[in-house]
Amino acid sequence: MIHKFDTVIVGSGGAGLYAALEASKKSKTAVLSKLYPIRSHTGAAQGGISAALGNVEEDKAEWHAFDTVKGGDYLVDQQAAKILAEEAIQAVYDLENRGLPFNRTPEGKIDQRRFGGHTRNFGEGPVRRACYSADRTGHMILQTLYQQCIKNDVAFFDEFQVVDLLLDGTTCHGVVVVELSTGELHIFAAKAVLFATGGFGRIFKITSNAYANSGDGPALCARRGIPLEDMEFFQFHPTGIMGLGILISEAVRGEGGILRNRSGERFMEGYSPTLLDLAPRDIVSRSIQTEVRAGQGIRGDGKIDDYVHLDATHLGKEVLTSKLPDITDFCKTYLGIDPAEKPIPVLPTAHYAMGGIPTDVHGRVIIDNANTIVNGLYAAGECACVSVHGANRLGTNSLLDLVVFGRRAGQHVGDYVKQADMPQPKTSAADEARDWIDKLTDGTAGPHGGHISDEMQVTMMEKVGIYRNENDMGTAVDEINELRERYKTVRVQDTTKQFNTDLLEIIELGNLLDLSLITAASALNRQESRGAHSREDFPDRDDDKWLVHSLAYLEGDSVRLEEKTVDTSIWEPKPRTY
Ligand SMILES: Cc1cc2nc3c(=O)[nH]c(=O)nc-3n(C[C@H](O)[C@H](O)[C@H](O)COP(=O)(O)OP(=O)(O)OC[C@H]3O[C@@H](n4cnc5c(N)ncnc54)[C@H](O)[C@@H]3O)c2cc1C
């Protein structure tokens, strides 16, 4: 079946819904989502959304932009960071006006709390910049935006999974989609397509990310010749529940929680004397792993899965139940611990993709280092790289990125489609996807996807994790390519058409394998340590050679890497101390 819309938005997380709100004002807009919209991972975001409102103490957008650039270890495009910080203020008030129930100060203003790497006056000390709704901020954003989209009659196609992108040279014509309930293939012809498909933490064994975070948007783009930017930078959040990876929000440390090693020491004093437990995430995660390696983990055996304690006992029941209710529940459910009484066992967990589909500040996808645009193709949110997070994202800047750049992209799309022609794809445009699905479900025997997935996640966790070196990453590239080879003969056992989640998971695995390869190859290529990319064999940042974005092109079994200039037009890169 062929559908026609001016604008097709793929993804109904914060980025997709904000873009839909804007685009639908000026164009006939459809939102396709493989999940019911409010099950998108944005709903799991806990801690907050940053904006220099200055409600609790003095703050300025300029300080916010600077923190973002420095937090990203100077790989951030600085004009984009300026836009992020300046537009943050209106964005948060817009959310408030649309009905988002933020926590309040006693005077009735939006309350704000501390988060890692956010400082006053260019690094003097922590500042209260994160606006929050208890520890359910993402949930509230998603609910608010979804209700607004329903009110504005946006057309939703829920449980529709996009499997291919239709590109003709440098113009986008639409997408090919499987409808989960029937197994039917649909073509959505569109003047513009906007990807807002979220992250891909599922390439790693221990992750805070939902099962659906399989990086479909970036993988589809990569297979159609679009490069992916800065894929070597993947953030490990310092505090996942030990062994499970479920996130314990940075808000716990924002409210005063302290990390301790087996001797009970507040070890961040030795790594970040000014910001302590609220240093940027790359620094805190490395510090935890260094403690563990030195036998200072709680077990003291130096093994990679030893852990440390996040101590929130001194915050008291009152603060925990009013400001961190979900976290308190998680600890009780998954650990059998009341955080008011006992410290929480934590370990870093794969959390956030700084890299993704390269875009300009209007969300337009670019295809090379001369910033050539793909007509009618947009990306926003975690799947995109604009780049405001550089080599390491600051906490609360992602929800902000969704809102600011989701909105900008939606506005640009709305104007673009007015002058674009409606493409006329034939049903044969879905043939490639149909042949592939027919093969996967032809009933013959083949390897099981589950084993391939497990091996991929272990390889990425152990060899392309927090600390990296040439030997391990080289092995990872080979191992992932072997898994990609095995994947070519994979088959699903369930060959029915209706609700074939087995099939859709296999398709997602193909995406994760491609992104694993691109991540490992990009990391192997960058011979320096910067932000979340920390190499034992190249421990220093090397601005002379590596103050550049990487663009990775997937070409069969190999990845071709090119460089793109970083915008450093406001602040000169300096060594990063906290
Ligand atoms: C546990 C957790 C807590 C977090 N807390 C915070 C926080 O406090 N503050 C902060 O700033 N950031 C936080 N983050 C990060 C932030 O929440 C995410 O980066 C952000 O929500 C991603 O939003 P998105 O709109 O890009 O994608 P998502 O919300 O992940 O949505 C992706 C959408 O794409 C759709 N989709 C994907 N593939 C397809 C396909 N093939 N076909 C059709 N649809 C598809 C999905 O159905 C979904 O609707 C947190 C992340 C996690 C995992």
C-alpha cells in the first residue's frame, strides 16, 4: 500500500513529537512509530532538562553554552551549543505552558537542581540548572507533547516499523515500513522524512537503554550511503544498578548523593576536587573503573564487574520519596534495598550515543564534510549529531536537545515541503525489503539471532567500553564482521505474518551489528583520548591532529573514515579540569 504525506516523522519520542507539533502546523504530517508513542525511551528519562532560568541562583545561557562545550571536550560545534543554551529558556517555558507539571520553588517558580558539569561563571562551582518533575521528567515531557499532538490531529501510525529509506541521489522520497499487526509492507511517500529514532545502547551488554533502542534510523541511513558522525563517542553513565544497568539518575548526586569505595572514601575528591561527584559523566565513569581496577571496588577483586556504592542515606526519607520516588522504587524492586537505609551498588552503564546522523542546526541531514544537504531528509534527537554534545554529553542536555532541535527541524520541514514536489514511488520500491523479509522467513534452518546478539554485546562491552586500546578494538572489528557474516544466514523460527516480533527483532539486530562495526572502526581510527573515548595507548587529547569530527561511511564490510571541521568560533579549546 502506498500512503502520501507531505511530512513523515519516524519516531514518537520527545524529538519526533516536538517536530510533529511544528510540522503539522504547515503540512500534512504522519508520525510512524514501532512502539506506542508513550512507550518511547524519552519516557524513561528521570533527572531533568537544563535551562539557565536562574530561578534558584544566578545563571546565564552563556555559562550553559560554555559548560556544554567544555563538557564535550571541545568537540562541540559552538554556534550550535549557543543555540541550545539560548533557546533552552523559551523551550522550558513552552513546555510549562503546554501543561508540563514541573516541581516548584516555594514562590511557585520552576524548581532547579544540580547536575554534572553544569557550573556558574565558567567553572567556579556547581549551579542549579536542571528543571525537573520529580524523577519522571521525560515521562512528563512525552505525555505533554503526545496530548498536544493528539489535539492538533497529527496522524499516528503506531507499531509501524520502518525498514528502508527511499533515496534518489541526494533527494529523499519516503520510507518502507512493516505494519506489526499484519506483517504488510507499506510505502510512505513523502516530500520530507525526519528521523527521530533515538539511541542504540543495545550494542552493549550492560545498558540503561530500552530494548527498542536499536539505532534503526542511523543504520538505515548508513546502508544508503549517508555517513555517521562521531560514532566513537558513546557515553557510559556512572551509576547503573550493578549487574543490570538500569539507570540510577544523576539527580541522586544532584540532590547530594556521594560515591564511595570499599574503604568508605569519597573517592571523587581525588579525581575532581571542584565538582566532586558532579563532574561530567566520562570523568566519573573512568574514576569508578580506576577504583575497581585498583581493588577499591566493594568486593575488592579488581574484576571488571566489581562495583562501588552510591550513598544517599544522609538525604533522608523525605527527600527521597518526594524528589526521587521512582529511584527509591527501583532500588526496592531490583535490589531489595531502601536507599534511605543502605547505599546503592552501582557500576557504569552504556547510556547515550553522542554520534549519529550528521545534521545542520535546522535538522537537515548532511552527507559530507562540505556540508552538502540531502533534500527532504531530516534528523533530530539522539539519533542525530548536530553536534551539541561533542565527545561527552552533559546530563539534562539530551531532553533539551530533543525539544530545541526537534522544534527547529519541525519548523524547517514545514517550510521546505511547501515548495517541494510529491514523489511518486512505485510499489517496486519495497522489493528489496520484501525479498529480504521473505528470505528471513522462508522456513529453512539458520543460526539463531539471540546468540549473535549476545556475542555482539559482550564484544562491544569488553573491547570498545570505557577504556580502549588498539589490540582490543582491532579484535572487536574482526569479531563484529564475523557476526555480520553469520547474520547473513540467520532465519526466524516464527514465519507467521501477524505480530511477528521475532522477525522485527532480527531486523533490529542487523542494525545493531552495523552500528557496532561503525562504532568500533571509528574508535580504532581516533588515536587520542577525548571525552568518552579513552585510549590506554593514546592517553592525551591531541588537538593538533584530532580536533575534528569523524564521518564514517559504511562500505560493505569496511568503514571509510573522513574528517569534518569542528566549529570553535567562540571559545578556544583549553585543557579540561574540574
Ligand atoms: C533511563 C534513561 C534516563 C535518561 N534520563 C535523562 C535525563 O534525565 N535528562 C536528559 O536530558 N536525558 C536523559 N536521557 C537521555 C534521553 O532520554 C534520550 O536521549 C532521549 O529521550 C531520546 O529521545 P528521542 O526522541 O531521540 O528518541 P526516543 O525517545 O528513544 O524515541 C525513539 C522513537 O523512535 C521510534 N522508532 C525507532 N526505530 C523505529 C523504526 N524503525 N520505525 C518506526 N519507529 C521507530 C520508537 O518507536 C520511538 O518512538 C535518559 C536516557 C535513559 C535511557
